[in-house]
Amino acid sequence: MRFPGFLALSLAAQGATSHACKTDEDCSLNGICSRQWPWSDYPNGIILKPRKVCKCDPGWFGDDCGRLDLRPAGRINGYNHSADGVESSHFGPYGNSSWGGQIFQDPKNPKLFHLFASQFADGCGLSGWRPHSFVLRAESRNGPQGPYQFAQSVSKPFRHNPQVIWSPADEKYLLYTIGVDDNVKREECTSLSYTQWPNNISVSAADDLQGPWTPFEMVLSSKEPHSTNPAPWPLWTPEYHTSKIVLGVEDLAIFIADKYNGEYELVHTQMWNTSEWSPTWTEDSFFWQDKRGHWHALAHWMIDLVEHDGQKWPRVGAHVFAKDLTGPWHFHLHEAFNSTVTYTDGSSQTLDRRERAKIFFSDDGEMTPLYLINGVQEMGERSRSSTVIQPIGEKWKKYEKRLGFR
Ligand SMILES: *[C@@H]1O[C@H](CO)[C@@H](O)[C@H](O)[C@H]1NC(C)=O
Ligand SMILES: *[C@@H]1O[C@H](CO)[C@@H](O)[C@H](O)[C@H]1NC(C)=O
Ligand SMILES: *[C@@H]1O[C@H](CO)[C@@H](O)[C@H](O)[C@H]1NC(C)=O
Ligand SMILES: *[C@@H]1O[C@H](CO)[C@@H](O)[C@H](O)[C@H]1NC(C)=O
Ligand SMILES: *[C@@H]1O[C@H](CO)[C@@H](O)[C@H](O)[C@H]1NC(C)=O
């Protein structure tokens, strides 16, 4: 007996991969481990035994759904002002170099997109990041992928790695950054030690994306363990109204506070080796809660530094996940994305550095990843840097079409 053709067809149409799974964790919580009837493993067709394979959510692919389904970007995208005119007052030649950011759709004008990004002041590039970095807001009327144009300085130096969330409980935008307020004259593009310019984590609030933003309040001193590179996420869901805020930090450690400007308490540190130069060494996390209530984070994975003598590419993206915030967390040791960007003109480029990953999700309750935003540096560059936006999966096409951009 052979399987009827229609059965083989319908199974093939699901696009499921052949790798077997037992639990949804085997599918990185980015999909469902679901039963599939075998049709190719049993050529004589006598034994009909179901097995389970991962069925990935849109935007993720791979045997374990642990890879971001990146699609070609336009050649001119994101916020790349690294080659803009140098002014005589500038200390460095690196234009408006930037280092990653985050997209917001304007709530009143859906065709207007905002990007909160880190930029290095006075022509200083990435190598002068501390204390020259400040937070800017840029705008795009060309759609979420940009290109974005400078609109407003949101902070003075030194502020870095901004992450903005909408807090439904507070009905405010919350801006988390590292840094301290500037009170020393900056003279040249060198980067200073954190003892001179601590990475303290602060928060500021605003009713609108355009501000005004309240003065920064420090929520975690850089003396606290893991206290740098804040990755906030509100615990509020439509079913659970709370003002609690989750704050992911370095080494994928997790703090929680009752309210955004309250006391942050360490609730979880990861079980894997977070030491520098270990194969599970990461930095710069970005946390989110998915449609099933499960938790995820992306981070900059430094595996090629460890295995290839300080080389920064290509395996740059780590994905970790857990059903509960306090774990157990899982880390599948392969990259969620690499440092190669493909473009709509058919070309591609492998970047030296691709870090500071952040995702813009669909707003239909599905939390489908639509765009990946990174701070990037091209091969051979010493300090010039920019912010790249690359679409993910298929759903962004409909999103842009509905807004009239395609
Ligand atoms: C940024 O723009 C400059 C100047 O146009 C260009 O040389 C560079 O390749 C761009 N960087 C990226 C990552 O696209
Ligand atoms: C570069 O950044 C400065 C703010 O530091 C801004 O005033 C200027 O408009 C920006 N230039 C471009 C070309 O975006
Ligand atoms: C930042 O944290 C340091 C400890 O690392 C502390 O001494 C300093 O007072 C803090 N700065 C501000 C502005 O709170
Ligand atoms: C963690 O990794 C570091 C760097 O490779 C290594 O020296 C250390 O022994 C590891 N610690 C454990 C507990 O495995
Ligand atoms: C980067 O990832 C893509 C799949 O997302 C793959 O096709 C490509 O070969 C990878 N490039 C490198 C250099 O690993």
C-alpha cells in the first residue's frame, strides 16, 4: 500500500521541517511541536506512526524555529548618516555615526515612524562612544524601514542604548538608557573608562514620542551586578493589568520593579556560563513576551570572538527563551541571525559588527516580528557606524501595503 498522493501534498504544503521534536522548547517557543504523519520515512508504507516536528510561527525558521527569517533590505534604509558632512567644530570625521535603535509608529499619524537611536556627538564614531553618545529621535515618512532623518536630540551626552516602551498602566512612554548627565567638557573622540562615565541605568517618561521627557531618574547604579544595557518590558497584558516592569540587563539577568521608577529587584540570573570568553558569552539584551505569554530575548553573541581569535562576525545573534520569567531559560547554541545583510537589488554584504538587536512587532496581538534593527559597522571601518533595518518574514509586506508604502 502506498500513501495517496493528496496526503503527501498536504503534508508538504505545511512546510514543516524533518527534525523531530518532543516539546515546544525544542521549537525555541517560536512554534509548536506538533504531530505529523510520516510519509517519506516509511517507503513500504506499512507502519503509520505519527511523529512530532516543529511548526514555526511566522518570522522564524529552522529545525528548531530558532532563526530569524530575514528578508532583503532596501540599499538605503535605517539611519545611516555616518558619511554626512563634517563640521569644523567636530572632534572626529565620522559624521552622525549611530549604533542601533528602535522603531515606533506614530499613534496619531500611522504613516509617520520614529526611531530612537544612539548617536555619537561631534563627529565621534563608535570608538568614542563613552561619553559622546546621546539619544536622538529620527523620523521617516517613507515607511518603517526608513531612511530616517534626524528630528530631535532627546538627551545630552552621555546617554547610550536607549530603549523605549509604551507602558499601558502609566499611559506613558518610558525611555531607559545607560549614562549620567553631562557636566564635563568633551574635547576629543577618545572613549573613557566607566569609572569616569558610569553606565548607571536611568528612566525618563513622556506622554508623547516627541516629548517632553521628564529628567532622568537613576533606577540601577552601575555598582549593582549586571547593571548595564537595560531591556525593559511591561508585565501588563490585556488579562493582567499591572504597573510592574521587567528589566533585562547584561548577561541576560532579570530585575522586576512594582512601578517603572520603583525599586528594581534581581529575580533571575542565567545558569549557563556568562563569563567573558565562554561560548555562552553575550551582551546587549532585548526582551519580549510573546502571544502565548512566553519570554524571549535576543542578545549579541560573541562566539566568533571566542572561537576565532577576536573576530566579530558572522554569528552575532543569540536567542534565549523561557516559559516563565524566572526560568528555566534555554539557549540553543546556534546563531538566530548572522552579520550578512541581503539587499533588494540582489547584492549582500557581510558586516564586521552587527549588534544591539531590537525587533519591531506586529500590533495585531500575534507579536510577529516584522523588522530587525541593529547597530552595524562595515568591514575595515574603525569607528564609523550606522543603524540598519531589515524586514523579517512576509507579514511586513501587508503592513506596509495597508499604510500605502508599497
Ligand atoms: C552608509 O552610507 C555610506 C555613505 O553613503 C555608505 O558608504 C555605507 O556603505 C553605508 N553603510 C551601510 C551599512 O549601508
Ligand atoms: C547630525 O546630528 C546633529 C545633532 O547632533 C543634527 O543637528 C544634524 O541635523 C544631523 N545631520 C544630519 C545630516 O542628519
Ligand atoms: C552612578 O553609579 C555610581 C556607582 O557606580 C555612583 O557612584 C554614582 O553616584 C551614580 N551616578 C548618578 C548620577 O547617580
Ligand atoms: C566559564 O567560562 C570561563 C571562560 O571560558 C572559564 O574560564 C570558566 O572556567 C567557566 N566557568 C565554569 C563554571 O565553567
Ligand atoms: C547567514 O544566514 C543566512 C540564513 O539566514 C544564510 O543563508 C547565510 O549563508 C548565512 N551567512 C553566513 C556567512 O553564515
